[in-house]
Amino acid sequence: MTEHKNTDPLHGVTLKMMLEELVSFYGWGEMGIYVKIRCFNMNPSIKSSLAFLRKTPWARTKVEYLYKDMLDEKNGVSKEEPKKKSNSPWPDVD
């Protein structure tokens, strides 16, 4: 029997686990900047955030993306895009 490794970083992670890790890593204030929803900016709590995110798919999607970004940041993966090669004959100067 072969084992297959699930590469989805959200596999087995509950929404509550995600929020707790995000709050621990970023704090409510920074999360409210990244995902502009009221439950992160006004009297934030895990309970109110869970209630809102469970019934609001677009907000949950943003939180899932933020969670993936946090995992990348923890693992040292850079989010910078590689520079596009220019058709100019002149070299790029930084």
C-alpha cells in the first residue's frame, strides 16, 4: 500500500485552528488590515469571527489565502514575483 501525501495546506485544518494561528501570528489589528471585515476590527473574538466566516464565503476565502500566506512566511517562501525580462537593450539598474 502506498502512502500519498496531501499537498493542500488546508487539509485537516479547521477554521477555528486557522483563526487561532492567524491571531497568534499577526494579531487582530494586522488581520483587520489584510482582511477588512468588521469582526476583525471592532471587538474582535474567535467566536464572532467564526460565526461571520461560516456564513460569508468571500470572507472565508480571504482568510484562507491569508493563512496560506502566513504558512509561506513561516517557511521562508518569498512572495516576490521574479523580474520580467525587458525587451530593452539597456540593462536594468536597481
